[in-house]
Amino acid sequence: MEHVLAKDGALRHAQKICRRLWIAIFDGCDPSRETQLHIRAAGFKHVELEEFDAVELLQPFSLLSVLLVAYMIRSHISGTATK
């Protein structure tokens, strides 16, 4: 499971705008990485990916900053790739 760039909309735009600052704050983590494209292009024989929003991350928290981080990384992929 990996968080990835949102498919479209305001979140995708926000992830791209915040990219440099996000990478500096979160030790190289890139909110605008499209990992699913790299996995599909890597030459695996079989790739099975599911793209989804991890809405569990958006449950009410007491700290607004925690909620903002959860919003920024809610787009995820999960799956398998075999050679």
C-alpha cells in the first residue's frame, strides 16, 4: 500500500504545489509521486492495483495539522506485481 498523487481535482493541484516543502518536512516523502505508473512500466508480467481514497485517515482528530496531513495523503494504491 502506498499513498500517491490524486487522480484529479483540488487535491492533485495542492499536492503538486506543496511538493517541495512537503519533501523537506517529511524526509523525502513525495506527495505527487505516481507510483502506479512506475509499477506498470517496470515490466512485471502481472500487475493488479486498486486505487482508493483512505477515508479512514480523515476521521476527526483534535489537531488540525494532523487532519491536513491526512487529507494530503488520502489517495492510495494497493496491489501486487509479479515477474
